Amino acid sequence: MIAPVPTLREWLAAEPYTLAMSSGFFGFFAHTGVLQAIEEARLPPAAVSGSSAGALVTGSWAAGVGAEALAEELLALERAHFWDPGFRPLGLLRGELFRAKLRDLLPVHRIDETRVPARISVYDVLGRKTVVRDRGSLPDAIHASCAVPFLFQPVWLEGRPHLDGGLLDRPGLAGVTAGTRVLHHHLSSRSPWRRSTSPALRIPAREDVHALVLDGLPRVSPFDLEAGHRAYERALAATRRAMDLPFDGAVLRMDA
């Protein structure tokens, strides 16, 4: 007899899992919608990992910010809340407003004190490599992971400049040990600096990684934050539907 195919809800409930979320410019609105549907199902992850937009959402949740509270914060976001030009050669925004907002938002300020283990990917500019932050300042690590090149100035951690974690680790999986059971929310839209054929845009090909892909989400930018409302609402609604869909392969892909 062929065993019935589990739904996403059943897959999440079967064993502990890590929630990994990819980079994707202002994709944190969509990530938050996915996370809220997971919270509503009462099936939270045992650990989290992420890059850039994914680091912002998973890191905030690990620090104790619920998805609904995070959504309220993001949906009230205005460009003036993070727009602090410094006009240096390496980036337009100083990032001081963004980091202050993170410090006000996060109940826990150290990565090693979060309610579940958190791994945040950042790009070490001098070493030209991805570094995974699993201890130290959480606001600083999220800030660095979200420091989109040319938009934000590099963030200095331990005397070294760092930029967006999605530069080399778009999936946000660098900190996840092989063999770990992973639900990966993969943002399918590409960042402005990537070619459509970039290998970084491919869904991770790992046996232990099971991806949720929501196609057709609105693309959000600092100049169109209203699109973030639509991205959040559509991601939330789509993930609620996905909970009762079959989920036994590597990818569950659906229109948002």
C-alpha cells in the first residue's frame, strides 16, 4: 500500500525543523506573511537561519518578536524611518536609523540569548566570503546582513566591513548543518544587481531542504513600500492554503 502524501502541516508537525529564509531586497514583508501562517498553525521552528530580508525576519522572531507584531511594525514603516543619507562612496545610507529601529524592536540583543538558535549570514568584504554570525550583537548582525551594496554603507563588525549576506548566500543556508531538516522560504524575485540567469536564484538543491516558493508576489522597494502590504497579505493567504497541500518533494510551488 502506498503511504499517503503528507501535507505541509503534517510535515512541519512530524519532527523539529529549521526555518531558513532567503534574501530578496525588501522581501521581509512576504517572509513575515509566511511566518505568521506558521505561527497560526502552532508549528514553530526549532531553529532559524537567514540572509538579508530573511535574517531580519528570522532574527526578530528568534529574539521574541511574534509574526503579528512584526507585521504591524513593518506595515507602519515609512522611508523616513530608515532614510539617512551619508553620501559616502560605498553606500548612500548610513544605516544609523535602521540600527536604532532594530534595537528598539528586539527584546533580546544577543544572538546567543535568543529563544531558539539563530544563524545570520553576512558578507565579509575583506575576506570576500560569507560569515555566519551565531553570537554577539543581534541588531548589528541583522544590520550587516541587510546592508544592500550601494544602498547601505558597510557595517563594521569586529574591525571588519560587512555587507548584505545574500551576496554569496542568497538562500540563507550557510549556517545550517547538512542533514538538518529545513523548511526554506525561497523568494523567487531577483534583486536589482543580479542577472536573471544567476545561479544564486536557483532553489537550493539539498536533500534536507524542502522549499516553499510563492510566485507572483509584488516586488517592494524603498520607493514603493505600499507594495509591501500586498506582498505580506498575499504571502500570508498563500501559506495558509499551502498548509493543507501535499508536501513530500523538494519544492512546494504555488501562485501567491
